[in-house]
Amino acid sequence: MGRVFIEEAMQTSGVSRTDLIGLLAFIKRSGRASSPADAIRRLEAGEFDVAELQEQMIQQYQVKRPDLHNAETDEE
């Protein structure tokens, strides 16, 4: 029964199985759901904008690197 539940969430959200794992973990870690099962239910119900969540996940892992070009120019 759990397999059908996940399949429905994948179909509703348009997310692949691989991306679904990361997305559910992000939803749980960010406090938007109380458990992984709650995250699946809410994703299936359409409570989340999947594109927005994926963009937030990407931004969370991005590191702002210092601009090396400006640092070299300042030293001269």
C-alpha cells in the first residue's frame, strides 16, 4: 500500500523517485512537515510548490564565493 502512496505523490508533483527522496528530506528538515509520511501526504495533496521547493534546496547548498578578480585588483 505504501508503494501506491508514493507513486501518487510522484504523479501529482511531477517529481522523479530520485528527486522525491531529497525533496521529502528537505520538507522535513525545514519544518514544513512533522514526519516523512506527513511530507508525502502534503506533497500529494498539492500543498507545496515543487519548483519553489527545489529552488530553495539549491539556494541552501550554494556557497557564495569571494570575487577573486576584485581581490587581485585591490592588491595592485
